[in-house]
Amino acid sequence: MIAQTTYTLFAKFYDAYVGDYAQDIPTCLSLAANCHSPILEIGCGTGRVLLRLLREGYVATGVDISDEMLQIARVKLERHRVNDKCVLLNHNFVDAPLPQKYGLALVTFYTFNYLPPERQLAFLDHIAASLLPAAKVGLHLFYPAALLHPGTAGRWIDKGQYQLDGETIHLRDRRRMLDRVTEERVQVFTFNSGKTEEIRTTRYFVTPSEIAQLLSASGFATPLIATDLNAGRWTPIHADVETTSEFFVVAEKKDG
């Protein structure tokens, strides 16, 4: 299932499922503190990271390909009275850049990993075209659970219970690698009424050296990696750099 269709279905579950996730917030705020406004968040979803940036005083544009996600974000930002510092757009960077130029682009919470390999370079090219000279792009990337824990591949894993509109939802998921880079994930949401909804997603793993090569081809230089999102330690990406956890990569747009 393509990402747009997935998140049309998933929007109503999203905050209940990932709303408390905050491991990436310190890295996002650290990058924001060293850039020129405005900030562009790509894959803003329901506004989890965006809200934090706005509450810190930054001016930002939040982009997603799901109208359902953006509507939830809009209500959230209005409720917290920060919507005057933000523009929300339905836009796909695979297709085109934005006309405004930004001081930082954040591609948050594995958004890049939903792009099949043949679309990744165009996506990065269009981000580069939307940035000011010497601006940076930061990408939060995933490491597939089926690679980290091969014994769990193809097995149903209990992911816990969540509350949505006063109703308890139980989540299970099953993950497996279809090939070296392609992860298939099946999520089953079971309501206490007995109703179930299933969402299938495909995500694509990229290694640190692979994303460094893509960034270079799109006009970015000096890619750095952080594997501990709370520590703020950035190291250069070399051909032999490996990771077995989620990671953040940042690179600077080349002059000219």
C-alpha cells in the first residue's frame, strides 16, 4: 500500500499510537537552533514535532501527503494557539519543490523510508531546490526490526493497547523483509467492540553510506550521522559506517 493511502486510514490512530514518541525531539530542536528560519518539516503528520518547534518560537511550514493528517494537525495547532506561526501544505516532494526557500528541512519519523528507491533521488533533489544556500537537511531513518531481531520476522507481535475516543484499541503487527531493503509491515487494530482494521505498509531500508551517496548526488555535502538521538554526537559517514538502530543524518546544501 502506498504511503498516501496508508495514512488516510492511519490518521485516526496516529496520535494514539505514536503521540508520546519523543526520542527525535532533542535532535530536531538542536538542528533548529543552528539554522535560519523558516523551517520546513516534511512528513509532519498530525503535528507532533511541528508543535514542539512552534512552541519554541520557530516559524515553520508543515508538509504531508495526507489531508486527514493535516486536518488533525491544524486543529492541534489552533488549540495550542501557535497556528499563526505555521503554514500546513499537502505536497509531495517526489513531484516538485516548493517556491519558498527554507533554512532547514527536517524529514521526520521515517518519512524517507516510505519512498521506493526509484523515487528517493527526485525527493532529495526537490528538497535541495527548496532550501537556501548552505541550509541543511536532516533525515530520521529507521532500522528494520526484522533485521535487528530475525527471530521475530513473520511473527505477530503484541504492541499494546491504546485509547481512541474513549475506546480501547489493541495493536498487533507482523514484519518481514521481502528482500535486502524492503520491509513489509502488517498492523491489525482490534477495537473492544470486536471490529478490526488492517493496514499494510512497505518501507525501504537505506544504510548510512547509501543515504550519504544519495545526498551527494542531490547537491548536499559533509553528511553526518547520529545514532544516539539524545546525545547530539555527530560523526562523519564513511563507507564502513554501520548501525543497528534508528539514526539521524544531516547534510548541508552545497553552494551554487
